[in-house]
Amino acid sequence: MIEFIEGNDAVVRGAIDAGCRFFAGYPITPASSILVSMMRELPKVGGVAVQGEDEIASIGMCIGAAMTGYKAMTATSGPGISLYSENVGLAIMGETPLVIVNVQRQGPATGSATKGADGDIEFMRWVTSGGLPMIILAPENVQDCYTLTVAAFNFAERYRAPVFLASQKEVAMIREVFDYDRARAEAPPAFARPVAAVDCVYEPHACSAPDQVPLMSPIGGPHLVRYTTSTHDQRAYLTGDPEIIGAMVEHYQRKIEAHAEEMGLYDEELEPGAETLILAYGVSARSARAAVKKARAAGRRVSLLVLKTIFPVQEKAILRALEGVSRVIVPEMNLGQYVEEIRCLAAGREIIPINRMNTTLVTPSEILERGGLL
Amino acid sequence: MATRLAPKELVTRGDRLSGGHRLCAGCGASIVVRNVLKGAKDHPLVVGCATGCLEVSTTIYPYTAWKDAYIHTAFENAAATISGAEAAFQSLKKQGKVSKDCKFVAFGGDGGTYDIGIQSLSGALERGHDFVYVCYDNGAYMNTGFQRSGATPLGAWTTTTPNGKVDLGKRQNRKNLTAICAAHNIPYVAQASVHNFRDLIAKAETAFETEGPAVLVVLSPCPRGWRSDPSQSVEMARQMVQSCYWPLYEIIDGRYVINYDPKAKKIPVLDWMKAQGRFGHLFKAGGEDILQRLQENVDREWQRLQALAQLGAVETPAGA
């Protein structure tokens, strides 16, 4: 069925189809419509949606519910992510699957309520203390909001980790044509959470190798499950032993980084002989696509790489796109954040960041002009 | 209670919140602010304002409606930021680096006070800063599009307490913020309403004169969220007080004083609920139970309050 819906609606559809049955959130524009829709839709499928008394309570409830057996999601914007910070660390430490939708608006603080921005990209990457890897997906349109929400749940459950959906106001609150049947057909199947066998001796963080993911068992279920915010051993017993702590950190790092390619979601339109690569994500990718179309029509050879998975960094895909290219254009609605990730991989090439932080979109003509593609 | 300011003085004093702000027609927030600031008399002020309708609507670029020093804080920390300002000011004053007098006041809506801001409010009250906290209470998150708050009454519709086949608006009772603040044993807590200017100004005067923390919880109609006629806001507030849903009272050093007792003129809550679309679904079949519970809650709370006031009267010598 063809519908005309906004990105936030598509997030709600994706979450429910991915098996989300718990939502907690707190009002904040431009994420409030996810809260309101989840409160309307989740009870229909036997789920629970709660409005917390603040963001700290909302993400806290999600962690509790996720550990008790539900797939859980919360949604907010920049100021709310600030308050989520400590609990994101808790979710990492306790290996809690959780989807966090950040409908970005221009910050800092209340910022420009409510105008779009991509100012939280590196904020989400380094959202909490410790600096461990994060998984972050960025939708560029309404269909992506659906597909990437499903993917976010799958990654959260598969790797037992919090996953960010880096939406933003322009994607979340603009209505677009949405083909639900097509979206469902193209989205990955929902990943069912594997749980430990009832008769096993259960250890919450036991895994066969550092990059493997331990099985879950619902708290309050068949096993005595322990959960701690502190450094711990595989039984979740608190420890100060450097060797055990080192192994714990290695596990948290490896379970994400060793599987980076499995999480690789991107569109590549590489053109043989292209000297210029436009690398984009989120809403700016739409301007990038338009710019590429125009440049090619004018006879220019241009490659395009649109990243949907922005973290973990898709090094192989980016290096492939960089082959033979002498110039890289990176448009972003911030002061230049993700371009720093590209700089690490694009040694010797001219890098043209196109940055905009005045709440307006980067335009295709600006990409063409600044990128010397006219 | 009535203001000690003469009527002429009240009229000529002028407003410290100017006209031209963008609050909706029939909104109670600006009435609350103007009357509270009248109570500050000629004292210089530092105003803290939590994120919310009041904040966004009074500071639309390139204007501001505030004539006093003004700090916009995050949603959750108006009380914390104003208490930091007050502590620094007291320190500077003690060192002789400032000589002028200054009062500190923070405004927050019910979302920013009952819910996300209660921790910073509680901390500031317990630490005992010399400031006035004012909650303009319209019973939901109106700024973000009518989500429920801890102040939303039982049975009220909001976008996150919808009414349908299963639920008839909010399932839970509202918190009693005035009682929560009183439990901090601070020198002054009062409940007021936008319909009674003299009472509100008098309470603000007392609050500003009080040494230490003072809290005013003020009923503030919201025609958009209440689904009510903007021209009836003040009348509705009057009826809500007359029904004892929102009693006007003070807690002065722990002593309860009821400022208005409707006695035989007490009206049922139904009288004003009918005029508010947020309760419309309760007047169809199935809503009777919630309506009855609401009335029972109001009656029980009113009795409790009367008992507390009685207690105060016994402890305090006549005429005090």
C-alpha cells in the first residue's frame, strides 16, 4: 500500500515489525510523535509504552524491560541524549540490546527548536564515558526510517548493544510517499533474540571468544541473572582484576569491530575513472544524489557513497570508493564531524568538507560549486 | 489573603513582563508572571525560566518580554541554576563586592516542575536557598503538544493518555506538588490561582519577603490543552477553586491557612469539567465511575486540608 507518512511514523512501523514491544520516552520535539504513536500502537500488539518523568527514567525503563525479555526502544532529541548519556554506558556495560532514536535538532542545549541538524554524529559516537565502540545508523528518507529501524533492532539484539538511529528533524517530520509492502519486502527479517537453555548453568557474560556474543536470559526468568554497571567477570560479579577487566573491554570492542562489515549498510554508485567522490549520510545524502545526477548530466565523472551505517566505520567500503579518486566532498549539517573519519582513510587526497550549521540544508548546487563540479 | 499594596500602586506599578509576547489567548502563564513580579515590588530581580511555553513565547527573536535579568535554563534545572546564582550573589555580597539588593525567582511549568525538574527543585529547597519558585500549572506538557504530566488530572485526555475503548484518559491521579514542597519544611508554600489577582500578589509578596525558599503553585488555564474557550479561562479557574479542586491556601512555617472557603457555595467538579474538552469523553456512558472518583478525591483532599488548617489554628494563638 502506498501511503504518505513522515519519518517518525516509519520508525514506529519498523520498530513494531522488528518485534519491539516496549517503549518509554519523554516529550521533546521533534521526537514526540514517536512517543505518541508508540502509546497508540504498542498496546494493539500486546506491548507496553510508557511516558517517563524525564529522559533518565525513560531510558532506565527501557534497560529494565530489555533485560526482562522485551525488545525495547526509546526516542528523543539532543537535550535528551545528554540525559541518556550515563544509561547508554550502563546498556553497554550490561550488554543490553536497545534502540535509541535520536531525532536531531540543532544544538547545543535547547538550540534551534525545532530545526534540523547533524550536530550529534560524534556526540552519539562518544556519548558515554569509556570510549567503547557504538553502532549508529543514519536514515536519509522515510523508507530508510523503516528499514534502518528494523536493522537497528537486529544489530542491537545480535550484538547485545545499544544502537542509535541518527534521524533528524528534516527526515523525521517531512511526509513522503511510503510503500509499506515494498519496505517490508526489502527490510531484513526480524532477528529473534536467542536465549539460554533452561537447564544450562547460566552466566550472563559468558562467550566462547572475545568477538562472540553471550546468550541472554530474562531477568526474573528461569536463571538467576545478575547485572552490574561495574567492571565484571562473566558471571557479572564485580571485579578489580586487571586481566579480567582487560578481557571484558576486549570483548566489548571485538563484538562490534570484528563484525563491522556484517553491519555494512550503504549505497555505492562508483563510476570508473571518477576523480571526485561525494560521500554523504542522512538528509545531506539527498542533496548529494541530486548533485551527482546533475554533474553526470554535464559529463562529469563522479562517484557517490551514501553511508547508512556510519558507525562502526565501513572502512573497506570507503577505501573501495576512494580508489583512484583525488578529491572527496563530504557535506554535513554540522561543523565537520564525520569528515574527520574520512580524513583518516583518505590520505593524500583533497578533502572538501561542506558544512552548514544555520539550520538550512546543504543544497545540490552548493556541492557542485564548492566541489568544482560545475 | 489580600495584597498589602494599595490598588493605585498596583495599577501604576506597571508590568515587569511586557505585552507583545506570543502566549496564546486565554493562557494563564503571563497572568501568573505579571502578578508574581508585582509582588517583588521594587527589588531588582534575577529571573530563571525553565524551557517551556512561557520561555519560548516570551523570547521570540528579536524581542524579549522580560525587563529583568533573565536566565533560560534547561528543562530540568531552573531551581538549580537560580540557586547557584543566589549562592554566588550571597558570597559576593558577603565579600563586599556587590552592595545592591537582589531577589531570585524561577518559573517552570508543571512538566518542568512535577516531573523532570523535581530533583533540582527538591535539592534547592532542602539546601535552603533564598529564592522563590513558581510553578504555573496547566496540567500537561502543552509546549510539545499535550502529553500527560504528573500534574494531569485523573481522566483527562492528553496525546499520551488517549481515550478509546480501553482507557478513558489518564488512569492515575495527579501528584500533590504543594504537599511535596511542604514536606521539605521550608518557610513558605502557597497555592494560588490566576483568577484572584489580589491573593496571588499577596502570596508573591510574602514569598519574596520570606528568608529562605518559598514556593508558589499556581493554577494556570491552557485553552489549547484543556480544549476550552479562551474567553472563559479566568472564570474556569474561579470555578476550579470554588469546587475545592484547587484550594487557595498557604503553609507558613508548617502552619496551614486556608485563604478561601466556599462553604455552602462549594460546587461540584462537574460544573467546570463540562466546559473542558479534555474531559468530554467522561460525559458519555462509562465515564461515571471516573467522574465519581474525581469528586471523591477532591472532597477527601478538601477535608484533609481543613483538618490540617484546624491543627494550625490550635497551635497558633488567636490573632497571630
